[in-house]
Amino acid sequence: MDNRKIDRLVAEKIMGWKYYPEGHHISNELTWIGADGGWYIKCPNYSTDIAAAWEVVEKLQKEYIVSILGPDDQGTHWCVDIMSKNQKLNFANEVGNTAPMAICLAALKAKGV
């Protein structure tokens, strides 16, 4: 799955964004409605931008415990664990080449995507 597809899934399934392929009545380029209600040309680059990925972490922390480990000794892998607040159920454990990618993959897995 490419980065933009992951970004779109995170936007819709995790962050509450809505995609409208027909666009806004003012401009057909405005195809996304953000969680803030504003219209946007594209969703954030959650899988490559750590600031955007951190918004995902903050949203998940309302429901789960999120642990981020990394990078590994070679500096090439990050691990993200997502567990229930009572720490009895592990919803996701994912590894990515970057912290943003690992965050996105774990978030999608935790939400069953």
C-alpha cells in the first residue's frame, strides 16, 4: 500500500475526515472535509510527517495506551504498540521504517482496517 493510500485511510478511519470526490460547490479541488469542518485539497501526510502522525497518537491516546519504541540499533525500524487502557488487551503491534509509518500502520490495525 502506498503512502497516500495510508494517509487517506488514516484521515477517514482514524481522524474523522470525509472525502467527497465531486468536491466543494466552490471548487472541485476541495475534496476533503477535515475534522475541524474546513474544506481541503488533500488530507495530511500522516505516514511521512511526524507532526501529522503525532496528531494520530494524540487522538488514539483518548482511547488507548500508545507506546512508541525506536529507532532500533541500525536506525531503520520503529515499533508502535497500542493497548487497552487496562493493559489487558493488545490491539496492535506494528513496525515501520519511520515513526510516522509505524504509527499509521498500528493505528489502522487497532481500528480493524
